[in-house]
Amino acid sequence: MRTVSEKSAAKDTSLQPFTVKEAIVGLALDQADEPLLKYLKFFKGPIPIEGLSFLHVIPNTRARLPLTVARGVEVGRGAEEEAVLALSEKVQEIMPDRAATDVQYFAEDGAPLEKLLSLANEKQADLLVIGKKADSLYHGILSKNLIRQARSNVLIVPENAAISLKTILVPVDFSENSVRALKAALSIKAQVGDTVKIYAINIYQRPNLMAYKLNMSPERFERNIQENHAKGFEKFMEEELPEYMNRVEPILIWNDMPDVAHHIMDKAREVGANLVVMGCKGHSRLELMLLGSTTETFLNINTSVPSLVVK
């Protein structure tokens, strides 16, 4: 039987710098773009972004949808050129240092999700960035569908997001998805600075007391469950990221109800999280379709904390 150290040695526990070769940013050309661009300007400080493309989608209907035409921009001849000019002016206003040769602007007519994914594939993007309006149900639907279908990491920035990065929260279920999320969070911490705190939250269900013939009180039984779960988390870190155990603070919460996403949101507010990093399914078509219900619900209810979904 292999020891914990032997198991961890057989795995790649090293961290790679969190860098972005090509980012695609969807903009709506309305007031919601400003907080997104300000956060992106802040985020790219410690996170190198080599190429940056901004996309605005002109809809083929008059419906007001995310990443679509804003008031005052008429769909018709010259609309794409007008939108490209508006994109460049808005980006140059908020991110003047990136209005350079490594920045491209695109305006296309069609469905926002389809065009965003198409450009991402064409550019071989490794990060997609979109905003999320607090009062828009469609933005939540777009976020969910984008994560389902994108093969790259996705950064979702709510319009009420704070421009700060002091605390990162990582939901953990001991899967490979969790390992990828923790590695991303640790890499970001290494690039931002040691002052960044990382919390790993795991929400678990207690065994049914009725299923056990107890030789102890219910209170003692519950303490045992908590202690065993804490040991389980420690073993997980020893096997997956032994060199970084002291850089991740666990938050272990028992929950007998299936409302995990709201617990994550509540804890994010409690610890003052500025970023939530979540692991998602892999790159196969089936895995991309199986977006976890916890991730999906969290994206729907989150109106204040940027979320980075890593693939």
C-alpha cells in the first residue's frame, strides 16, 4: 500500500502561473460595461493577458439582450463599423494602456452566445469574460449556457462587483475539478501576493442517525463526524497539494438540505470573498453538458462576487 507521500509524488502537485494567451470579452455597449472593464483593468494587473478581443453582437431582433445593440445604435448598414468605433472608444476611455496593437474589436450580427463561442474557437481563447446585470434573468441564462458550451475558462463579473482581490473562496468536493480550482486560486494568490487569503469550502451531509446503533450520545456522534471530515480534508490536501496546505483555510459545513449554492453564497459574503473559483466538467461534449446544479444555481443567485470557472 502506498503512503500519502507516495501517492502525492505520483501526481502533478506543481503550480503553473495563471496566464491568459487570448481573452474574449463580451460587451453590451451600455452602462453595464463600465464595471466589467474596470474590473478587467484591475484583474490584468497581476494576471498577464497577451491578446484581448472585445466583441459586441448586434441582434437580428429588437429585443434588448446582453452583448447586443444599445439604445441609439441602429441595426442596418454601417452598424458594425459604428459598434466597433464605440467599442474602441469605451475601452480606450477605461483601459487606455490596452488600446494598442494586441487589442482587437469585433461587431457581428446574430445570436450573442453563438457569436461569442465562434470567436473564441477562432481565436483559440483560453478565457471568456462577460458581465452580469443584477436585474437581468437573461444574463444568468447566458452565463449558464456559456459555461456549458465553452471549452475555456470563464470569468463572470457582476455589475456590483468590488474592485479588489483579497479573499478567494473555492468550493471543494474532493474531485479533480476541485483540484483544478484550488490550483488556479493558489496560482492567482502567488501572482497577487501573500496577503490574499484562500478559503476552501466543503458542504457535506451528515449520516442518518437512525441508520446507526450508537454507543455514544448524538452530540458525541456529531463531533466524530466533524472530526472525521476535517481529517478527510487534510488527507485530500496531503495527497493533492501537500506543499500548499498552510495556504488554504478549510471551511467545513454540514447541511442536511440540498441547498448548497446558497450556503456558498452566504459564506462568500461572510468571509468577504472578492473572487469565487469553481471547477467545472472537462472538455468532452458530454462533460460540457453536465454543468453541476450547484454551479448553475450559484451563478443565478450571485450578483456581487466575480466568479472564475476553470475547465
